[in-house]
Amino acid sequence: MKIISKRELVECVAYSHSFEWRDKPGAGFSFPCDKDGKLDGLNPCAQENLDKCLSGEYDVVDHGIEQHEWTYREPAVGVCEECGEEVALAHFTNTCECGADYNSSGQRLAPRSQWGEETGEAWYECY
């Protein structure tokens, strides 16, 4: 299999303006914004809740702008040796639409009828 896109770690950052109910710690409101607190495109219900948080109508604590960071792995992508379709290599076993199986490194696996032959396992125990 030819790898056309290597696996990569994606780092994400998002911001929100957060409020917490005074009498219910851990519960409240969080509105997506940019790092400066600018809010764009809130739906009408969210805008109404934000207005009530800011006006004091809701009894909430304003935690200000919070930064949220997370990472995830984008899987490698390869081209199937059998049919030329792209296959995302996200799992232990990755199956192309044509039925060809590959491991997470893009190596072609033996036909499923041969899986577990040496160990006495059935193919579905390996999948």
C-alpha cells in the first residue's frame, strides 16, 4: 500500500465565555467565542441566555473567557493495492470497500480464511 497521507497529531484550541449557577456548581452556560470574547452567530435561544447571564437576571458567576485545548490523531491514509481506493488506517484492521484488509501500518493482511491458522483462532476473534 502506498501511504498518501501520514498519521498526524492535531492540536486544537477553542474559547468560550462561561457562566456557572451560584447554587449549582458545575452547571451553567458556555458560549463559543474567539480569544478576545467576541461572540458570533449565536442562535436566538443562546443569545437570550447570554443576555440574561450578562444582565444579572440569571444568578450566575461569570468565569470569563476560558481556553480549551485538546489533541487527536488523524489516521494515515493509503491507496488500496487491489482497487486504488483510499483507505484510512485508523484501526488494528482496516478493510477497503473491495474487501482487502490492511493493518494500521498499511501492510496487506492475509485473506481472512487464513487468520488464526497458526494459533487456532477464528478470523472474527482477530477483527
